[in-house]
Amino acid sequence: MIDHQQPVRASESLQHFLQAPLEKLLQGATRDDPAHAAIRLFHHVAATVPAYRAFLAEHHIEPARLQTPADFGRLPLTTKANYVQRHPLAHLCRGGRMERCDMVSVSSGSTGHPTFWPRFVSDELTIAVRFEQIFHDSFHADQCRTLAIVCFALGTWVGGMFTATCCRYVAAKGYPITVITPGNNRAEIGRVVRELAPEFEQTVLLGYPPFLKDVIDGGIAQGIDWSPLNIKLVTAGEVFSEEWRGLVCQRAGATNPCHDTASLYGTADAGVLGNETPLSIHIRQFLAATPDAARQLFGESRLPTLVQYDPFARYFETQPATDGNRQTLLFTGNNGVPLIRYHIADEGGLIDYPQMLRLLADWGFDPLSAFKNHGARGVRELPFVFVFGRSNFTVSYFGANVYPENISVGLEQPGVREWVTGKFVLQSKEAMHETAHLAIAVELAPGVEADNAKRDLIADSILTHLLRLNSEFANYAPAHYQRPQVTLHTTGDSQWFPVGVKHRYTRR
């Protein structure tokens, strides 16, 4: 039976997005109290979502008694295990009706069995604001004809279809954007670039960071001159170094990384949670060059993804990690499956806008000075969230946590980066039957042959930057066990770097 409320919901949310300027869509973040907005969402979800009503009853919580931010902060956390996987999918949706959603995506299954996530048009439009923010503030796409090439995998996985849909919504708002979806088909991407990109004033590639690097490197090998195409990059799914950003921009002919790139902090559970801005990138570049400042700011030797977010779209909190030394992130947000205090298990933290400026001022850095001659674009007084990712993607070596981000920097140095794709697999070998060592399998660039000289130079570069960036490793691992044992492998090696699957940087 036709639900006559569906077109009303769709029309109202679509009209609001299409007619409201970006400034208005974001202005709530500086006016109201996002904690009270989260409480209002809580009461709505408690009243309309059967699974959450059962969750509260199980914990003996009466929703009417929750009225203050302090009350909200005492609510039990929801997780994929204790909430999402314990209830029928329909019961996670409003009214217990999955048909009130018109699209279902699948999570990547990085921590277990893939999960289904329904959503409706209104949920996509909330995320489309993040894309509009990038296309407007970073790429100035309101002023020039833009080709958006979606290079995320298509199909049931969330990235490709969701990205294409949001880009189309931004185009429907009047931005001169044209979207095409070759997915992760390198040959088709190359054809699109050669035949369509010259017709536009700029071209945006949207995809997984290592894959976009492969696309750019492969294009160069095939004779594509990227420079005239005014390339921009939107990435998601992985923390990368500023050396990586600079290298890829250089090869793509992009001259202003702060305005030519943007990374999304996203998840299948709730879409895009935050996005890089020109301001956040400028700050991250400073922190990459000032490890002591980064260590003080983030409490870690590694450099996290640093994004800004709208606390009315996604209300973030932090929770101590199980080891007590770190914090993990949780968020509240309205989706096809509304989530209240959802613990996603990403390690990270929150810094509000004034606090960030004060902390940087202590190091003699004014990030706003770089934007004084460029108008207000790229500077919004939104809070920051930093994200390391999940601890199960690290390895422990002599009690020190070694992160893939530490290894990446060594592979992105001049004299090394020309030989490698940037992909590697990190393992800690501390078994009784072999001498303890860090094992790193490195993928060579197409056409590059392995030899002992390359292997040794790569190992030296990794060690130099691992010691510089990871003080825990420098102090915990005995000096004669610090140098990694590097093995070199051809592009697409079936054991280490199989083609067509999401790459994993660590193995246990």
C-alpha cells in the first residue's frame, strides 16, 4: 500500500536542501546547543524505534526522566554487537518499518560480518551538505564547470552509490557539476578522463586514497597529462600522511593541497560524519612539520585524520578506551537506523574551534593568517574531531604500538617513492622460533624490479621516520631490533597485494 507520507517527507527535506544556502544549512552549529538537539532526537527515537525502546527497557531507563545533557551522558552506549545485531533490521527503523527507507547499503565488514544499513532520501540530504561544503569551500565549484568522477566501488557497498547520489543532489542545487560513475574500473576511469575531462574547467576524483594514487600513477604511465585538467581529490576510508598528500598533488599537477583535496570521515553506519576543510588541512600540515605540537595536541606520535563537523548533524562524545590511555569516539545522529550514543570504536578526540586556535597560538602558529587574502572560504567556526582509526589495525612490537601511518611516511620520501606504490603489509615477528623483527612487505611500482640496494634504502628510510615519529618505538624496541626486514613484491602480488579487494596494511 502506498504511504502518502513518504512524498511529503522526501519533498520537504529536498526543498529545504535545494533552497537553503550553505550558510543557512550550517548556521545551527553556532546558535543552538547541540546537546539539547541530541536530547530531542533521543526522545523521538525512544518513541518511534522499537529496537531502541526495547534497549532502554532492558536497561531500566524511562525516557521521560532524561531531560539534561548530564542525563544524556549517562545513557548506555549502543554498539553493533549490543544493539544493531540483536534486533531485526525493521525494528531498528522508525515505526518498525524498513519500507520507510528506500535504499540499503552494506558495511565493508572490516570488523566482522557485513551489516545492512537502510536509509531514506532525507538521510542522504544530511550527508549531501558535507559534499556541498567541500565543493563550495574547497573547490569553488559554484564558479566553474566541474566533472565529478566517482571512483569508489559501486554495488551494495556504501561508498560509490552514496557518493554519486550526494554529488547529484549538489548538482541539482544549481552547481555546474556533472557526475559520472566508472567505479573502481581503471580502464573506464582513464577513458572518462581522456574523453570528458578536457570539456570541463576542473575534474574531481572521488575514491579510496591508494586507488586514486594508482589511477594517477597509471595515467602518467599511459601518457595522461593531469596538469591541464585542474584535478581535485576527495578521499575516504584511510588515514594518510601529509607527505602522501603532497606527493599525489604533485603528480596530479595540483598546486594548492589545502583547496585541491578533502578527506571524508565516513562510515556505513551513518554516512559522512565530518570532512576536511582548507583550514583543517592547513593545521594538519603545520602539525606534520611540528611533531612535538602534534604529540601535545593528540597525545600520540602518529598524525590522525583531522576534520571539522556539524554537531547538529552528528553529535560527538568521547569515551575512555579499554586500556584507559586513549579515547574512543561515539556519536548520535539521525539516519534510516537512528543511532544514539553509538560507539564506533574509532580512537580519537574532540577539540572545539576556540580551543584549537588557542592551542596552536601556544606554538606561535596562526592558521587563519593564510586565509586573510582569500576571503572567508575554507574557514568555518566548526568543531574538530581527530580520528586515528581502530586499534586492531596496529601491531605491537616490544610493547610499542607501531602504526601503518608511521611506515607510510618512510615510503613517501624522495628517492624511495618513485619505486613503490605506497602499499605495504606490516607484521610483528616475535615468536620463539625466530629472531624478533618488524616484517614489512612492500609493493613495487609497475615496471620496477627488486634488488638489494632498493630494499636496504627503503628499510633505512622507514626506520629513520619511524624513530622520528614514534617515540614509543624508539624507546621500547632495543636498537639492534629496530631496523625492519623489508621484502619487495611486484605490483598486484596475489599473496600480499591482490587486485580488486580493499588493502589491509597489517597482518597478525
